[in-house]
Amino acid sequence: MVQRTFLMFEAAVLTKFKKIKISKFVAPTNLREDQVLVKISYAGICGSQIMEYLGHRGKDNFLPHAFGHEASGKVIRIGKKVKKVSINDEVILSWIKGKGLDYGGFKLTDDKNCKINFGPISTFSSMAIVSENRVFLKPKKMSKIEAVLYGCATPTGAGIVIKQLNEIKSKHKVCLIGVGGVGLAALLALKLKKPQIYIFEKNKKKNKFLSKFNVNFIPSNKIILYKDYFDFCIETSGSSEMIERAFNLIKKKGKLIFASHPNNKKKIKLNPHDLISGKKIFGSWGGSCKLDYDINKIFNYFNKKNVFSLHGKISIFKLKEINKAFKKVMSGEINRALIKF
């Protein structure tokens, strides 16, 4: 008989909007047949978790629950029907669904005897129990820190450019609104296509960092002058107002793609005449990427350079500092926040 060691782990639990606590759990000795147990190395905080934290996604029927949707780590256990990864594999975890099994969420009881909800992926934890379809092999030459971005920001941003706007040429004018993780990945992909790039970003610290990319900046008081000017616009700011503004910036046959998730209560208003005149607007779901194939494709597209090193200063936090990390990201004080385990 195979004996299983009891493994304890800590996880961040969203107990209510704007409140996170750290709870302790025992990892199941017998995983569900679709599950993978991963020892987390790094997990990232992105805009989607900020919206979840603030309650801007609407009513949350699963509180209290673990959360987080991008990470890197090593496989330490697998369910009996898991085939795509093996024990000791270095992996990337993502909210984007890939190949493999997924039987949905589950519950665990913490050390205070409280039942906590877990989805198919929850990464703000020292160990994560995830469904097989959220686990992807990490390229050997990719660092564990860089790998976190391939769980969300890099495939979304780069995928918009490579897969959804692959018609972009050097003759085109492209506007990028909002340059967080997704926006910067889009910028890096655009630089390789060499169109005329314009950036609208309100954060002055980010603009100082972005100046080294040799792009054009649009001041807030000048943006109205660019109406119907761009062939393509990529919007990642998370603002309904900015989606509307981005739509006004594209030409009559231009194309807008937005990859942001505004407050659930906010709606967008568009001029119907712009639509019948040929303007197009699309949303992006993970850059239309299939991570089982596209992680390596994008990694090679960036010529195997360390994309994360271009994201400016990286701020590393311990799990117990996660509330502090969220506040610093929301204030715009830091560019990127990672939780290290």
C-alpha cells in the first residue's frame, strides 16, 4: 500500500470584498481524478483579481473562497486520469482553459473548521489544487518569474497582436490605451511588427518607463484631436469610458479590441452610425490563445528573451503581505506584484 504524506499549505481567502485572510489547509491525500497538486513558486496579482477584490464583478456567490489565476510551480501529485503532466514537471498555471479534464470546483475545511470554496484554479497559496486543463508545461529556458506572466498577461496581450490583429503592418497606426501587464505584452508584440505606435497612459511613472520603447505619447488634453485617426486600437485599461473613447479613435474601417474587464455595473455606449460605417469592436478572451501550443509559440516569437525583465521594477511580497500588495497595485505605486512562496 502506498502511504501518502500529509501536506499542509496556506492560502489567501477572500472572505468578503476588500478583505483577505490567510488560512491553513491539509492537501487531500487522494486527489480527484482530474486534479493536479502544484507547489507554487510565484503567483501574480493582475487586474482581474483587483476587480474581484473590490467586488466590481457583481455578486459573488462563492464567498469565502480562495482565488488567484496565474502562477508557476512544480507538480507534486496528480489524479489518476491526469495525462498531460507528471510529478516533478515545472508548470505554468492559468485561468485560460486548455486540454485536459476539469470537473469544476470543490471545498476544503481550513484549520478553523470553516468550509472554503476553491475553483478549478486558485493560485494565491503555497500549494494549489487545480484541474488538469489549467496546467501547462513550462519551457525549460523560461524563468519561474517570467512563467507567471504566461498564465495571463503575456498570452492575452501578445495574442491580441499575433492572433487577433495579425493583419497589422508597418504602414498602420496603432493606439494602445492602458499599459499594465496585458498592455505591455501587446506593446512588445507590436514592436516586432513595427507599426506607428501611440500610447495613452495616465500613470506618469509608467510613461517614464515606457519612454525607452521609442513610441508616441498622447497627452490627456490632446486625445480629442485623434478622432478617427487610428487603423487599430488596443484597450486594456479596465474602464468603460476608455473603451468608448478608443472606439472614437479608430477610422471608419478601423478595429478596436479590448481586453479589460470594467466594473460589472458599467456599460458602454457606442454611436450606431459608427458601426454601420464600418468600425469594428471585439473583446479578447485570453488573446484567443490555446496555451498548450501558444506558450512556446509566443516564447519563440519574443526570441526567447526575458519578457518579464521589461516590465519595470518587480515588487515581491510574501503571502502574509498580500493585502499590502493589493493596495500598492491599486494605488499605482508599483507596476507588477508577485507573491513568492
